[in-house]
Amino acid sequence: MVKPIVRDVLFLARPAVRATANDVPVADDLKDTLRANQDRCVGLAANMIGHAVQILVFVDEDEIMEMFNPEILKASGIYEAEEGCLSLDGVRPVKRYRKLKVRWETREQKIKIRTFEGFSAQIIQHEMDHFRGILI
């Protein structure tokens, strides 16, 4: 179900907790909401639709990927970028890594590990900032 985007900075500043198997419907809502906003959005974190759990979705090579409880295992190649967010107006400068090795769980609670580069790595970092209450 498409959900409204949360713009309440007090809610968005709260850290997210680990997602569980009970949170799979949140991932479905995230995907639906991302599809509905794909003309202006490439990724969403669960707190952006009102759930303070560690789930993110993003567009990676024309496919929507979802990650439960992602963690960055390795990062390299720092650079400066500008990013916007559906939850905030405008764009802000930020430092990101070009290459990330990420570990995450699937909705079936299977462990995945993959290396991401470029824009996909940037999106993952942005959405993971939401988990820590960091707004970009």
C-alpha cells in the first residue's frame, strides 16, 4: 500500500530498531511507495513511511531491492555529493563512499553479502543514515 512520506523531523530523528519477520508488510509498503514516487525518488527507509525499523528499498539497475538490517562491512573511496530527500526540502552537501560491501537479511531472513558501487552505494548510505536519525 502506498503510504504518505513522513516529514516530521522529530520522528525522523529517532533511531530505528532491527527489523524482524513481522516487518515484511512494511517492506511491501516501502516498495509500493517507492514505485509511486519513482519520478522523484530512488530509495526509501522505513521511517520515511512511519516505521522506525531497519528496512530500506532502492532502485538498483532497474530493479527494486530491499534490505532488512543492512550493515556496511567495508567502505572505500570517499567523495563529496549533494543529496535531497522526500522528507526534507532542498539539497545538502554530504560525504559518501564510492564502494561498499554490505551484509543484509532478506525478507526470508537469509543473509546476503554484496559489493555496491557508485550511485547504488550512495543511495544505501543515505537510507542507512535514516536508521540513525541522520537527516540529509
